[in-house]
Amino acid sequence: MATTKKAATKKVAKKAAAARPAAARALDPGLVREAVRGKRFLAADRAALDLGEIVTWDRYLLRESRLLVPMDVQALYVPPDDTEPMLRLPMLVANVGASPVSDPEAGLPDPFDAGQPRPAGVHLHWAMPDALLRGTLTDRNDAGANRLGLPALPDRFVVLRIVLPNGAADPVLTGWVIEADRAVAVPLAVWAEGNAAAASATAAGAPIPRKDLTGTVGGGLAWASVYDAVLNRFAFHDPLSDIAVVAPQGVDGDSAAYLVAGWWSEAALDPLDAARSDASLHELLERLRWRLMVEWGDEGAARAQREQQDELRRSLGLQSGTRWSAARPVKVAARAAAGAAPFVPVDKTLVVADTVKTASVFATDAGRRFAAPPWHLRASLLHGTVYGVPVAGKVSVDRRPAAAEVSAALGHHDDDLLAAFAAAAGTNADERRSTERLIAAFTAQKVSRLGSADGLVELEEAEHAGAFVSLPSGSAGNDRYLQRVQTGGGGGLGIGRKRAADVVGLAMQSAAVGGVAKTPSPTPLARGPAAAGSAAITADLVFATKSKPTLIQADTAVINDLARSRVGEVLAPTEVRVVDRPAPRWTFPSEPMVALRGAARSLRHGHDGRGSADGKLTCRWPTHTITEISGLIAADRFVRSLGNGSVPGEALLLAREALLHDPYHDEWIAAAVAPPGAGRTSVLTRLKAESVLRFGADGIYDGATVALGPKPPRARRGASRAAAQPLEPGVREQQTLLAD
């Protein structure tokens, strides 16, 4: 009997061994023991890295603390059997078919095009902060197409989908990396800067240099806000084709959360790169209209812990980029495109000599140099999260305006649009025309002319002129004129009694300086032979000016100097003046205008400061992220790692925060961290309370700001009076923003 049991046990063991994967059967227990007890395994454990992060480690990535800048992320869920048509607006640099658009007309649909249904799945689009889309139109010789002087937009984005499967205790994170300059999307698990997976990805648009990736590079001011125009740049399509694999029993609540985080691969393009001190940092933040929240927590302790982790990672050969380290070599992309090479902890082919760029003999002769880490932020990370995105079934909540409530008007100018909306339903063409005339007369200030004989004709002429615009058409030639230089006064002449004395005084001074003889000249009476031996006869001439005479003595030279003409002295020289004659203005019909009524107002652009009292966009330190609930959920309970070492570390903190803040999965989280009973009930109560604090009394995330909503109703008698207490201006906005 015992022999039979032993034989059966051996057969079961052989079957189990045969059923195990070949890789598991090939592991040597001795090698496993040596690897676990080795120093490298200990260093990797203390450095909080997994194998995926080590394999994809980017030694050129800047790993300083980054300013967390919020951005708006929206999602559109399209069910598999949806047939709703939509228009595609690729504009300029997006692909139409397999090639980018070269003609702007080819990138836009025809008028009244019926459209086509969008592919099934989740379509994400994120809006850039207002500071990155703000510029000034000036003449720039070296700006090229960027005449507004707009800053460069982030060229790297990581998109994370957080799914909570039914019947499981751990979430499933699926990620993609968006290379916005190349318009490609690569799975996060296999992406590294310049590797084979990134080089072989299919592009959705034309490549754009990183420094030229601005808000208007696509040909218009609204380029960054159009989904189709920025696909795989600032938009992403998740087809949801792997949901059945990652969640065989379905997804909790049939919804997921999406996190988007973006950064600049070149540190010099970051808007905070110019900060060299704490004062210059706040000056940049003031210019960007960003407000840095007051730091809480122990940033010094977090910095010391990060430095310790960096030292452990360097012991594994995992270097990190610094602000003044060597730039990423070009041969990295070429080598990665040729083929994926095995991972080497210390890759000598990528080691670049650190040249000492200083003239100090102490730094040049030193054996080792130590760089003090900065105490202020010099890099930023844009991020946004959207919760409750459906991943299965029908659309339960649609925030778009109803099609029956949206109406459109087409006209030559704004008067036509207002008249089309103001006309009552069911009116005929003549009645609508009368409404247009009345509105046009009011806006053109010609209501008083309607009763005149030519009032209607004058009004129609004004309407006709309003449908045209004109532009300067250059020069039609120039005329040349000769003009004298303006000298002021009467051309230099002394005019009037007040200047007579000045003229006489100047004449006497010129006579005295010129050495005029003071002896009087012989008069005509003294001429002749009889007067040769007699004394000279002199005469004094006096004259007076003004009411009271002032007698002066003048001789013949002074009188002659006063009497001579001074026209040659006062006439100014001539100069040539060229007058440009403008050509007739170029007049052409204005483009038709389209107006929409009933479309919900969008606050995605130009309203970043709507949630704060000072109108600025509130930004956070990395220590502001909520990654754990003390006593209930540890920081690494659900999200331990992103599995990639080429993304900033703040993305992991934001992923942990997104899972804890999701108000639609409190029951799943409570069931995952606590057994059934009173403990789970208390955990669920705590999670529900956190959701109420962040998203309102119903705990529903709808993307709206509570601070701008209607005032809460007054509490009934006997109910809690906490909700009815008045709040000071600005307090509710601050509390809502901190929760978000």
C-alpha cells in the first residue's frame, strides 16, 4: 500500500514538474541563493528598483525635484458599436492616411461633411497650461514661424491607465510613452530613450524639432486644442483591446482612471531652467502666473533620502543626469535602432569625459569635485488625472451638450448672426430680413435715419460695407519736394517793437567788434575847397523806441549796418523731402462667420487661475502628493513601481495618489486592504469621507469646480450646521484646490 502511494506521488511530481515553465525548471537553487544574498540584490532592494527599471534606466534623465504643474485632461469613451459620426480636423502636421498634411485645405473637411464614427475605445486629450500658450506678436528676425515667441511645449508624456479587476487585490497599470516631437506612442514596459521600440514605432504626424514644438507650430492658435491635430502629441487613443486579458472577470465599476504626466527631455527647454536662486525662481513663477504652495512635510529629509537612493543606484552602475552633465550622444539612437543589446550596468560606450569648464586652479587640480545640490526647484512636471472613464458597456454619463440644444448660425458679419438667433421660430424670409435690418441699424447707430427717404438705402450700404475688409496695398510711388529747414520765429527776422532794440544792440556790437572807426565821417556840408582847412562838422542822430524813448548814439557805420538787407542771412538752406503716395487699399469680402448657441462653455484655456483667489495656477511640491493613508494604506501597497527607469520619479507618486483619490472604487480598495467585518467597514467609511472632502457631498467626480458652483442650500432645522456656516472669500477655493 505504501509503495503504491509513493509511486503515485512520484507520478504527480513528474507531471507538476513537466507542467512548470522551462525557465522555472532551469533555475538553479544555488544560483538563486547566491543572487539573493549578493550585495547587488541588497542594493537594488534598498534603492527601490525592480528589474524593469534597471533594464530601461536612462542615465541622462534629470532626476531633481520637479514642480508639479496641473493641466486639464479630458476623456471621450466610444463604445464598440457606436455609430455617431464625428469630423476629423488634422490641420497641418498630422497624418491623413499615411503621410502628413502639406496643404491646409487637405487637412480640413469639406463644408457640411457628414463625418465618420471614431474608433472604439478611450480618446484622451490634455490642455497645456496658459503660461505655455501666451506670447506677444513682434518682429523677430530669428524666430522663424514662432513670431509670438511662445515657449516650447513638453515633448515627453507618460499615460497610465489604472484598472481595478474584479476578484483581485492588486490594480493593473498599463502605460504608454508619447514622444510628442515624433508623434509616436510606445508601450511603457519596453520604452527607453532612443531604443529599438521607440525607433520602430509608427508616427501619427510629421516630426518636429523639440525647440519648435510650440502652440502654433500646427498652423493656428487653436492647434494644440484640436484632438486630431495633436494625436500622439497631446492626445492619445486607447483601444481597450487588452481589457479582457488584464481583467478576466471584468473591471470594478466598468471604469478606470487615466493619469498623464509630461516633461521636457532637454532640460534647457523647461520654463524653470533659468532659475538660479530662490529669488529668480519666484520671479519666473510670477511671470508664468504660477503660485507655489507653501511647503509642508520635511523636504530636507526627502532630499536626504533621495540622495541616499542615488548613491545606492550608482553602486549598481545606474548614473543619473545632472544640470551640467554631457548631452545625450546621438549614437545612442543609432545603436538602439540597429538592435537591442543586452543590458550592461556600466556601459563604457556611453561614458563621456566630464571636462572641467572653469579657470580655477583649485577645481582643475582637485582629485574629486563635489557639486552642491540646489535648494530650489529648477524643473517642472505637468500632470492631470481623469476618473470614472468607462471601459465597457454603454455611456452612462455624457457631459457633452445635447444635440437638440445646440444651434448654429452662418452670416457675413455679427449682425447676421444675432438676427438669426433673435428671429422667432417659424418666421419667413421677409420677417428675418426685417430683424436683420433692425439690428444692423442699432449697431450702426442709424435708427434715427430709418424714417428718412434714403434711410433704408443708407442702411443697406452700411451692411454691404460691413461684409468687406481692407488692407494696405503698398505704395503707388513717391513725390520729391524741396523745402527749407524750419528755423523758428519769422524765418529769423526781427518783427515788432520788442525785437527792435535787440536788433540795434546786435548791430552796435557787430560794429564795435569789427573795428569800425569811431571818428565821424565828413558830412556833405563840409565838402569843397572852403572846408579843407576848417573843422569837421559832426552830427549826432538819435531815435527812440517804445513809449519812453531811449536815446543812443549812432554813427554812419551803425546806420548803414541797420539799413542793409539781411535776407541772405535769415533764409535757411533747402532739403529734399520724399513723400510716399499710398496705393488704394485692397478690399476683399470677409470670410463667413459661424456662431454656436447652446454649447457648454469651456474653461480649459485661459482660465487656469479660476480655482484660486489670486487668479494664479496653484502648483505643488512633490512632497504634497498623497501617497498613503496613515494606519490604513501604505505607500507601496498598490503601486510598487512603474517598471520603467526612463520616466521621472514623480510619476510614481502621482500614480499612487490617483488610485487613492479615485472616488469610484472605495469598496474595492477597502476589500483589498481589510478582511470582512468591522475593520473593512471603518476603512470604507474613511475612504468615503475622503471622497466627500474632495468631490462634494455626493462624492462624485464630474470635472467641475465646487467653488464656482451654486451655493449650498441652508441646512434644515435639526440637521448639521457645519455645511451652513459662512465661508470667507477665498477659503472655499483654497480648500477645493488642495483637495484636487
